[in-house]
Amino acid sequence: MLNVPDSVALEAEAQTLGSLPDEQLIPRLAQLRILYKANPALFSPLTRHLLRCVSDRLRESQSARHRARALAVLSDVFGYTAFRPGQFEIIDAVMAGRDCVGVMPTGAGKSVTYQIPARLLGGVTLVVSPLISLMKDQVDQLQASGVAATFLNSILDVDTARSRLRGLHRNEFRLLYVAPERLMLDGWAENLRAWNVTCIAIDEAHCVSQWGHDFRPEYLQLSVLHERFPEVPRIALTATADPQTRSEIDKLMLYKQGDGTKAVTLADALAVLGDTSAIGIDDVDRHDLFRPFCGCRRTRSVDRAIASVAVGAVAMKNRLAASGEFTIDGERIRRRL
């Protein structure tokens, strides 16, 4: 039978916890959280206050170490000396083992938020993405920077796919990009466990929204990742999330209880910069600020703007077609400009 301390003993312990080294403090705090959920009456107001102070100091010291290590990777691998707003907050959450939602505009550097933890956590970081063409682009760029990354999707021939699977079993890769439907195949859960997945990044998380034009039914099944790998931190990343979509992402994530999860938005990024005059949290909720919008006063101006966008779209289509990858997990796009 376990020896459960009384409230007096807990209060006395709370006063001395701060002197423990992190490797002893972290598991003890986890045990105390379990005890609190089972019997909160044992914890006096003073005990709760002391434990919160110890937890806050631990998080601050961990965050400082995470920042130093992450900045070193950012400089050595990516050639930058400072994070963009919002990036480190997501990295810090992952490094601390917490789930996190990142809502950041296109071009704000969402991919760095899982590429850096992939270098620091060990094991394999799994990136779930519906965009096959971007998988290849990101893997090519990472390999050019010396990062062991690969992807598995339906455009690969059998021999190449088998070679990459063998490489994963030999621990040759740190980043693996896959389409969501591949994760539902038989045997994949066992593979992921054998590959020691230490972080799961769900890109384009707005695809879970049944009300959105990018809805992908496979995203509704990704909650199984939490059920099978509850100990692995997950990031849901998107450039657009209105309140309805955020609610659906929350259901997808099935957050670990008490993990202090926080959505990092553009408004948060501005707050980090000390400038909240341009946009507020309410503005983010009321308006879809992350979708491109073009407004012109004259019809002729609209026609010119549409023509300009079409030229850019044709150039992108030609670029993708040239690489033989204008597909989404094997399904060729048939939309015409």
C-alpha cells in the first residue's frame, strides 16, 4: 500500500522542492499532480501556491535552456540569428512535451517550429501534410542543409519506398513527411513506434474543418495519434483558423490534460514585439486575416489583378508539373485556371 503524505507533510515538502535538481524535480512534480487529481483536499492554499511557484521557475529555466539550444540550431542549420515572432513559443512547448496549436500567416516560418525540435529531440519527427509537392521541396532544402529528412507518398516507386523504410528502421532519418491517409494503413502504428517518434506536426490543420474548402476527411482520423502515442507532443499548424475551425482543431488535438496548451497566433506575435496596436485578439477572431484578399475600385483593375494572379498560378503549375508532382497523394489535380 502506498504511503500517502498528509497535508502538513505536503506543505513542508513544497517549501523544499525548489532545491532539487531538475532531473529529480520533474518526476516528483508529475507524481504530485497525479496525487492532486486524486485527492485535492490534501493540498492547502499555501501548498498549491508554493507548487505553482516551483513549476513556474522550472518552466522558466527550461525555456531559457530550450532557447539557447534552439538558437544554436537556427544559426548553424538555417543561418538566422533570431526567431520570428511566435516561432520560439511553439518550439518551447514541444521541447517541454506539451501539445500546441500554431496559427501563423503563410511565410512566417511555421516549418521551423518542428524542424528545430527534430534536431534536438532525437528519434523521428513525423510531419503530416496533404501537400506532396511541398514535401519534396522541404526535404530537398533540409537535405541541402545537412538535415536527415525524407518523405513517403504514392509518387515513389516501390524500390525507393522500400529503401526509405529500411533507412527509417536503421535510424537514418530525423524528419519524415507523410500524407494523412498513409497513417491509416495497416502496420503504420507499429512502424511509428519502432522508429521512436518524438514529435508529431500536423501541417495544414485547417483541413480538419468540414466547413472549409480544404476539408480532408482523413484529418478527422488523426486524433488516433493521441490515442496511440499520448506521450508524444503534437503541433497543429495552420495559416488560417476562424473560431469554427479552431474548435474543430481542438477536437482533433485531444489535448493532454493540464498541459497548459496555448494557441500561438499573429496577435501573440505582435504582443511579443510589444506592438498590439495593429491587431487584437478579437480582430483575429472576427476576420479571416490569413487569406489573401485583393480589392480594387474599378472593374478593369480587378481584371488586371486576376490576370496577374493567374500568371503566377500558371508559373507554379508549370514548376510542379516539371517535377512530375502536381498531385495530392497520387490524385492528379484537375482544376483548370
